[in-house]
Amino acid sequence: MEAIQTDNNDLADAVREIDGLVTQLCQEHDDSKCDQLTDRLLDISQSVLGLDTRLAHNQAAEIQLQNCAFSLWNVAVARKTGESLHQELNAKVRHIACNLASSIPSSRESFVMLKKQITMAGRTGRAWLDCQKPTMADQSLSLALDGLEKMKTMLESSPGGSSDEWHEAQQHQCIEVEREAFKIYATKGESLVMQDEHEVGLHWIQKAKALLPQMPKESSYLAMLCYNFGCDTLDKKYYKATIAWLRESLELGKGEHPIEPEFQARTLRLLASTYLDWDPEQYSQKALNAVGLANAEHSHPSGLHLKIKILLRTNGSDVRIRGALDDLIGHAHLSVNLAVHTIRMLAEHDKLDICLNSCQKMEHRFSSDTDIGKLYIQHLELLLSNKMTSEAKALLEECIRGHSSVFDIDVNTQRHLHTVLWDKAASDYDVGDNAEALAWYSYSLTLLKQADSNHESLAKLQRNRASCFLNLQQPDQALEAVKEAEKLDPISPFTQYILYKVALWKADGDGATQAIQRLSDCSKEAKQDDGSDYKETVLSLICLAAQMALEKDNRTIAVKALEKLVQHSEDQQQILTSLRCLTRLQLTSADGKENTTEASAVLSYLRTAYDTLHSHAETVMDDTDIAWTEEASWFMKISWNMALESSENSTLTHEFFTFCSKFSHLLPPEENNAAHQKTCLFMAAAAALQMAREQLNREDKLASFKQCLDHIKVCRSISQELQTEQGSDSKEMASVLLTLYEFEALANLGVVSELERILEEVVSNPDTEIKTLETMAALTMQPPFLPSSICKKVLQVIIQKYLQQPEGVDLTKCSKALYSMIEICLKDGKVSYDTASRQEAWGHFTTAFNLIEKSDKGITEYPEMQILWLLTRAWNTGIHLLSGGQMTDAEKWCGLGMRFMNHLTSLKSNYEDKMKNIYAEVLDKIERNKLKGVEEEE
């Protein structure tokens, strides 16, 4: 009892859930959710099929289950009609409903119920076949076949009757069974064909065929089905199966209700084509027999065309081919298209004589047909392909003169005509026969003008004519043609390119330049047929323009073209190649341009090249990118050479050395490259310094000094790296010069703290040469003047170094340092009235005097002019002090002057008497001043 109760509960629950899911499916329109509901229904239906529904307590649930099955079926039918279920989902719903309906026990099955189940199963199989799922269709068809067997058994086992009504009902039921069987057998055959099981499929079709005596009108359906099977298998090249199906279709068409002759003829033509495609040598006669039967059954141009095709493929005699052609030409329903196709087919099989003869016959046959132009085009192609140029021209000229309307054809065919003419012209153009090419383009032009003066191809045609004229050395005619093209298509890059060619040919530099400009503008204005711009096309044309200008030795135009290419191209390699060419053109030009103009142009190319290489380096360039490394190296060498050649122009020199450094930085980080980069920066710093010296504008001057400092900073950084790797000599000239450059720049910028730092470093370096210090001293004494302390410090070190020379003092050089030091001291002291400055100067005078007295120990004599200057400076200081009442100091300074006078040689006689007299007066005045002071004290 427990088990029975469980089954009862399971079935009832399943039926309730199925009923609920069917209700949801009726209301749901989302495909994904419908799929989920259907999958759930499929699972539940499978579980229900395993339960025993013959038990008495399950009968109510069974009735409800049947109702659910029919409701689900109705959902599938309704939703298919409304196209709210996709094909496969509809088939799945039908499949579930069919399975549920088939779950009734055989003990309660009726004829009506079985018929419904068979109908549902058959249509479910049809639905699966529509989804290309024949294996699923077989499941449903198996249920249908089982149902058919049950119906037959039910009819055979039903109790007999004798009334007319009973016999009529029995006969009606038998007919219904046969009709259902016919449908199921045909569908089963279709399923098997779809699975490429053709022999078994043919067996089921023949079972259906056996039922035709009871339903003869279905023979046409079955014949059409077999014909379709033949078409499907032919697509797959299953020739044997195709022939079998087509033969079956033909047999079915001969029944009590024969099919129309047109259909039978079509089947025979397909059968003949199949024999031909399968093996033309083995089955040629069968193919001819089949097509002969087709033409006898129903004469059609396709059948006559097929007969010609078979004869050509099987090497039939020309006599038979001509006969078949005559039959075809004489057929009332022959179309121009099929006629053209037939001529083309004959041409493919090298039947030239028959082709030409057929062309004439067909042209006469279709003389009043609006599509006759297609025949003339085919005739023209035939003549041209066989190099019958004169005949082709004659045909074309005859059409133009007397039958121009024959080319009033559709746009596509008209386009094909001009393609034929242009192809012929292009082939002549390629071999250099420009006159012949021009002739064919002229034919096309005549036809285009007759058809439509604004034809879209007319501009292109005029450009082609212009090219021919140019090659024939007829620039005026070329210009006329391209001007016509410009009217029709002014923004076409090809039009502007031809205009450029004409201008270049006529040596019209302005016209060529304008054409190049308009050509470059076309990349932004013109659009191709697909909506994209003409940029790539424009770039290619500009390349050709530049090459053409170079071939004509017109460098100005070539430069213009290449510059436009650089401006618009996105191909980095193309840009660099163009820049190389531009650079060479500038460097090898000999047209009398100033060097500065040439250098400025090269500089702009280098700037663009660097930007291009730098952009590439940031993305892909590495040490192994040899091609791009070579590009950077090439431009670096150009920069270096240009810097050396521009030495008279500090601004250009600076720019070139700067770019040389930048290109060097793009090269692999090898030791030699680092040293080269350092040299470039060193030279750039020197050029920047010179540039600053020459600047008149103060802001520009200061900016140049700052650039110099920037170069020095990077240069020093590279020097430190090189020192770490290989060591460096502190006496290296470049290092000394860098220090001087830095000192000068900082001096002009007034950065005193940095100057003092550099000075300390220089002074503390025992290897510092006096010449370096002298240069620094000179810099400190130039405008803008710096604090005297810096200059004094430098001069003091210089004097000390001279005095400490082991081989003796160079009095000439040392005297100059002392001269500068005394000048600074006395200037700071405001003409000798500042005691501290005067005292400082006294020390340097004393040093000079001692050197003069000991001049025999020096490597030179103390210059007499310097002695005279010391004499004069000391004497004047004493006189100034005397006038200021500083008697003691005045006596000291005048006495110093007298001592210097004693060391004069050739000039002594000029000053001695006068100075002695004045000195005596000075002493007398000082003495009187002293006595006066004593009297005042008393």
C-alpha cells in the first residue's frame, strides 16, 4: 500500500507542476526563460513516463496529464503562428507534448486517440527536420510508426459488421491510416536523406509510393520531394544518389496523374547535368539521352543550351554543335542573357568560328531587343581576346555610328562595356602604345557622352586620356583633358596629380607647386566609395610626384612634394626616408641660396626627424632595433657636420650640436656613444656661450647663458659616468673649458655664490694652471662687473703662483697681474682716499718693487712700461694725499714713486729732473707744515 501511495503522490505532483509550467510558458516571451521552462518540462515528462498510469487511482491524474499534453501542443501551435518561439524551442515543446500524449496505456487507447498521437508525432518530426535535427525527428517518427502499427492492429482485430454504414466507416478509417502512413513514410525518408542514408531513405519513399494507388494525387508531391532530394545530393556531389532520386522522381511523374511536362523536362535536364558532372566520358551518351528526352518532353532554351554544353564537354562534332545552336537560336523563348552565356561557353572551348557566326546570327535574331547591347559587348570581348583589333574597332564604330542605342543598357552592363574598353586601353598603355590606348579611351568617351555627360567615370576617363597625351608629348591636349576632369571631380587627388604632371612637363613651377598643395588638401576633403579618406592614396601620389620632380631635376618641386609627404604621412619610416632625401637635396643644392637658408631648412628636417625617432623610441625601439638605430646615427652625423660648417653662425652651430646630442642619446648606451654625446654637449655649451656674447637683447642673452649652463650640467653628468668606468685626468682640457664656460655664464647671470664655489674648487686644485686663473680674472673684470673680492681672490692666487715658480718668475706676466690688482684696489678706494684699499695697494706696490730690485732672479726683466705705470700711480697717489693734507702718507707714496724712477732705463732721463725738483718741493712743503705744527703747540 505504501508504494502505491507514493506513486499516486508522485504522479499528482508531477501533473500539477507540468500544469503550472505550461501556464507559465503561455505567458512568457523571453527566449532564455522559455528555454529554462522547456528544459524543466522535459525532465518532468521523462519521470512521468516511468510511472504506472494503469492503476485505478492514477486515472484522474492521467486524464489531467493528457489535458496538459494537448494544452502544451496548443501552446506550440499558437506560439509558432505568432512567431514568438524560435524554431528549435517550438520543436522541443512539441516533442514534450508528444511524449506526454503517448503515455496512455494501450488498454485505454482508441482510434481517435491514436490518430491524434500519430499526427502530433509526425508534425513533431517535421519540426525537428526544420531545425536540421534528424536524429531527434527519428524519435518522434518512431512514436508515429508505433502508433500506425497499433491502428492497423486495432482495425484488423475489430469485430466485423454487415451494415453498409459499418463498411463505410471501416473503409474511411483504413484510408485515414494510409494517409497518415504516407506522410510518416515520406517524412522518415526525408530524415534519412538528411543523414545521408540514401538507400534506406529510398526504401521508405518506395513504401510511400506503394500507397499511391489509394491516393494518386500525392504522386506529384512525392515526385517533387524526390527531385528536391536530388538537388540536395547534387550540391554535396553525391552523384550516384542524385541519379537514383531523379530517376525515382521521373517514375513518379509517369503515374496515373502524370506531372506537367515542364517539371519532367526540368528533372531530365538535371539528370543530364548530373551525368555530365559525374563522368562526362563514361556517361556522355546517357547525358545526351536525358537531355534529348527533356527537349522532347518540353522544349526549353535551357535544354538546348545544355545539349550544346554536353557536346562541347564530350568533344562532339562541329556539325552537331551547329545544329544544336540553330535550334537554340530559333527557339522563341531564348533570352539575350542565355545567348550571351552560350557564346561565352563556346569561346571557352575554342570554337572561335562558331562563336563569331553565332554572334552575327544572334545579333540579327535580337535586333529589336532592348538588351542586344549585351550581345555586342560579348562579340567585342570575343574579338579583343583573340587579338582581332581591327574587327573590334569596326564593330564598335558601326555601333556608334548607326546603332548607338544598342548601348542603352542597364548601368551594370554599361559599366562592363567600359571596363572592356578600358582594359584594352590599359594593356596598350602598359606596353607603351599610347596612341592605341588613346583611341580606345576615345571610344569610351564618345559612348559616355552619349549616355550621360555627368557620368561618374567620365573624370577618370579624362585623366587616363591626359596621361596618354603626356606620354605622346602633347601637353596642351593633356591639360585640356585634365581640366575637363577637374570640372567633374575637382577634389580628386588623381586629378590634381595629373595637373601636377602637366605643370612639371611644361616647366610651370608655380602650377606644379599649386597642384602639390591641392593634392595634399585632398586627403582631408575627398572621400572614397567606402567613406574612408584618400590619405594613403594621396601619400602614394606625393611620393610619385617627388620622384618625378627628381627625374626632371627640378629640386624645388621635389622639396615641396617631400615636405608635404612629411607633413601628412603617418608612416614613420616613410617620414624618415623623405627627410633623408630632403636633407640630401638641401646639402647638394647649387642654386645660389645663402648657407643660412640651407642650414635653417636642414635644421627643420632634423627637428622633425628627432620627433619621429623619439616617438618611436618611446614605444618600440631598443638596442636590437638596428634599422632605427641606423636612422638616428645618420641624422646625428648630419647634425655634427652641419654644426662644423655653420661655425660662423653661433645660433645655428648651437642648434646643430644640440640635435647631435639628442640623436646620440637615442643610440645604444655604449662607451663611445657616451663620449660622443659629451663632446656634442661640450660644443653646444661653447656655441651657446658665443651666442650669448653676440646677443643684443638682454633677455635673449640671459636665456643663452642659461642654455649654456644646462648643457654643462648634462655634460658633467656624462663625464662623471665615464670617470667611474675608465677614470679621468683632472687636467683634461674639456673639463677646464667647461669650468671657464660655467664661470663666464654664472658671472654674466650674477650668481655670486656659485662663482665663489667654483673659485674655491679651482684654487684648491693643485693642477690648476695660471692661464685658467688669468682667464677667470679677465672675466670678472668685464661687464656686468662683479664684487671686487672675487677678482682680487683670483688675482692673488695668480700672483702667488708666479712668485712660487721654481724656475724663476715670469716678470712680464706677473707684472700684468700686479697691475690689475693695484687698479682694483685703488678703484675701490675711490682714488686713494680709502686707507684700507690704499694700504692693500701698498702691499702690491711693495711686491712689485721687490721683484724689480731682484729682477736678475727672474726669467725675464720687469717691463719698463709697467715700472713707469707703477711710478706714475704711486706718485699721483702721493700728490692726492698731499692735497688732502695727509703729509706723512704723501711723503711715503711720493718716495715710492722716486724709488721706482731709479729703476727706469731708457725713460729715466725724461722724468728724473722734473720729479726731483717736484719731490724737493713736496719735501719742503711737508717740512714747513711740520714746523708750523710745532709753533702752534708752543
